[in-house]
Amino acid sequence: MATKDKAARDTLTAVAWQHDGTALVSIKGFPALTFNPMKASLLNRNYAQQFGWDNRIKNKTSVTADKATGKVDTAEKYRLAKELIEFYEQGGDAWEMRAAGGTREGADAGLVLQALMNVKGWTLDECNAKVGKMAEAKKVERKDVLASLAKNAEIILEVASIKAKRAAIAGVDAGSMLDELDGLGGDDEAGEGDEPADEEAPF
């Protein structure tokens, strides 16, 4: 009963990250609040980054204990940790690693996870952990769980909403770029003035 109560409480708070880096914090029954991490101190932003990576690594290296012996395969945990570190240190923008055999979970896997976050009010790590546990329980791959979730009516509607918002933002950006082209001269030479202004590190 305690577990069910906790799950019910968790869904009362939802955090949805926006394209501008802010987050909409929704408490059921109240207007959404906007949180801007860039207004937090550098120390707290750095702590948040460390907290996020700490949880990411621990979640991704979670290994179920052997039912017969009760022991956890630490060699497997080490392999997963090494694989995760190497993946992120390549500097790519992808958050999820490729599935075994070099195949992707699917182009819409990220959208399904984002939709799941919005619908359930879970964090990304919570979504990944729950999807992983369901895949393990049903003895299927993560991509199979995500594919099934993608057929859920609530997820379908949320994915459509996310795509619409992204398309609207992309349309605004594209229009702005087209207008900017009209104002650019064709004979300017690059110089020191072309260097972008220094920005504070986003962490």
C-alpha cells in the first residue's frame, strides 16, 4: 500500500524542460511555475550536473542479482560503466547509447520517453529505470517496451503535442534566419569583431 501511495504522490509533480533551458514545474491543481537554472549559483548548477551524472551512471550500471546465488555480477557493472563513459566522452549529442548490435532503439524512442515524462511526471532517469525493469520482467528489449508504449493513446497525443511545439519553434527560427540574410552584406571580411562573445558555462 505504501508503494502505491508513493507512486500517486510522485505523479502530482511534473517537470517539463523547455527549449530555452527553463523548466515548467507543475503541481496538480495549481498554475505552472517556471524555473530558470541559469539564475541559480554556479556552485548549485555544478552540483546539479554532478547529481545528474551520478544518478545516470548508477541507473545505467544497475544489474539484477543472480537468483540462485544472490550475488551481483560486478564485472558486468564495470563493463556497463566503461561503455557509458566512453559513449559520453565521444562528445556526441545523443543521450541514449545504441542498443546491442549497433541498432538504434528507434527514431521516436526519445519522443516516447519525453511524452512518458510529461504524462507521468517522472524524470528521464525514472522513465529509463522503469522501462528497463519492464523489459526485464517481460523478457523483451527496451525498444519493444517503447514501441508498445508508443501505441498508447495518451502517449500518442503527447508525442503529437511535442512535435507540434518543436515544429512551431523551428518555423520561427527558420523565418528569423531568412530575415537576417537580407540584412547581411556580401563583402564583409572576418575579423576580431566576428568572434562570439564569451558565455558563462551552462553548468
